[in-house]
Amino acid sequence: MTAGEYRALLAVDFEDVEIGSLTDISGIRIDKGLPLEKRRQQYLKQAGNPYLVRIGNMKVKVRFAENGVSMEEAFENMLLSV
């Protein structure tokens, strides 16, 4: 995926998306035995838009502060915890 494609996914408006169209990330299964890059690919394939997902009946928009942890670090930490 290109940087432009990621930006387009991030730009999707929270209010414009029906909850039923979002991936429930509580059902995502990642093979912990795989290297980090393969786990990243598994998550992205299953989640669709990694910035706008749902957990049960709640919509979740993922955002990162400019002065905080990078998307790469946050994503890596999330994958290491599943």
C-alpha cells in the first residue's frame, strides 16, 4: 500500500461510515509465530482500513499525535500484544 492510499484511508470520515461495514477487530486472528512483517500483512488484510474499525458495537477511529509514538511503533506494539 502506498502512502497516498494510507492517507486516503485515514481521511475517511467517522460519521460517513455505517458500523456494519467496518471490520470487528475482536475477531481478527494473527499467527504469533510469524515475523512482524507477516503479522502486519495479516492484520491489514483482515482489517481493511486500519484507521477505522469496530470493536463489538463501537466504532473506533485510530489517530496519532504528531509528537507521540509513530504509526509504525504503535502498530508494531499492537501486533506484539495480540
